[in-house]
Amino acid sequence: MTSICLLYPELLGTYGDGGNAVVLAQRLRWRGIDADIVEVTAGAPVPSSCDVYLMGGGEDGPQTLAVAELNESRALHVAVDRGAAVLAVCAGFQLLGESFTGGDGRPAAGLGLVDAVTSHGPGARRVGEIVAEPDPALGLPTLTGYENHQGVTRLGAGARPLGHVMIGRGNDAGDGGEGAIAGRVVGTYLHGPVLARNPALADLILSWVTGPLPALDDTEASVLRSERMAAAAGRRLRPGAT
């Protein structure tokens, strides 16, 4: 049985990122592998024994509550130390870092699972379709998603970008990076849900905890990806992208 922990869906589920848990579980079941989704709400104990942990997007107040509970219990830290995988989107991604801007506008302590710092960026929110070329070492096809955030995330030496932005804004730290990866911990600004749009990323994360997986027929997902790529084509390319 592969256990998938969805952390605080009522706090970090603003943009439907809970769908990532459904995608992971279904892709295992299609392969004949039992999967269990464990939803943990605010105030409930976080198990440290799950295989994959998911966090989604949310507002400043719920984001601050979520990080306080996780830092107090340290359950996620224990899980990462023993080899669990983590996928965190938008607000969840910001929580992974050393610090982020809290609801009061001041820096707040993050989880310290990724070498990154997030601050409020200037100007309008970063909103719209986004396309990124993933780190070649991951062996993934082009990533597609939808971003909606005010944050600017700067990575330190201990993390590398998940991908390089071709269309959209991503981390918006001036280096063209999107998201972050550190070991089996992945952060991204891509909603969609990201794993529905990018099933190869879902399988990569699953393979970290299950081992190699047989291929699936992803014809329908390919149609969705093509539609979203076409929608993104009208958005201005990031300066310097080709």
C-alpha cells in the first residue's frame, strides 16, 4: 500500500491542488498498486509514515497556520529524512523554504526543507498560463500549468530549479527559474492541478517511493496538454526565452 498524505486541504486547497492526490492514487491503481489518500486537517496529527506528502495553494493567514503546525510537530521533516517524497504548490512551495512573507508583511520562518527565500514581489500578481522546460536530469517533457501568486522565490545553493520558464513568470527571481527540487522534495508555482497536466511528473514522484513503474496510456492527458500549450502560446515569452 502506497500512502499519499494531503496536508491541510481546507487551508492549502484554494486552487484545486488536492486533485494531485487523486492523480497519484489513480495512476497507482491503474497499475494494480493499492493506494490510500490520507487527508490531514488543521489541528490533526500529521503522520510521519506516509510515502508522499502534498501541499497546495492558499492565502496568507492559512499559510501561516499551516507552517506553524508543521514546524511544531516536525512530522514532515521526519518523513523527508526517511525518504518520503513531497510536492508543494504555490503557497505550499513557499512554506518549504527558509522564510516567506507572512500575513503581517514581515518575514516568517518556513520549514527549511528547501534552500529558498520568498518575498512579496512588486507590481501586479503573476497570473496566467505558464510553460517551463524541466531540468534535463529529470527526463521529463515540457511542464505546463497555471500560476497565480505575488511571491518572488530566490533559490540558494542547496536547491536547483525544477525547470526554466519559457512562457510566464515562475519564481520571478531574475534567473528564469520555476520551482525548486532538493532530493525528493519538489516545489512549484504550477497549478492545474500540476500532476493532471503533467503525468510524467506524477510518475517520477511515484517512482521515488515505489521503484520503476510500467507505462500507461496517457492519450487523454496528451490532449489536455496540447490544449493548455495552445492557450499559453498567446502569453508573452519571458525575456531571453526562445
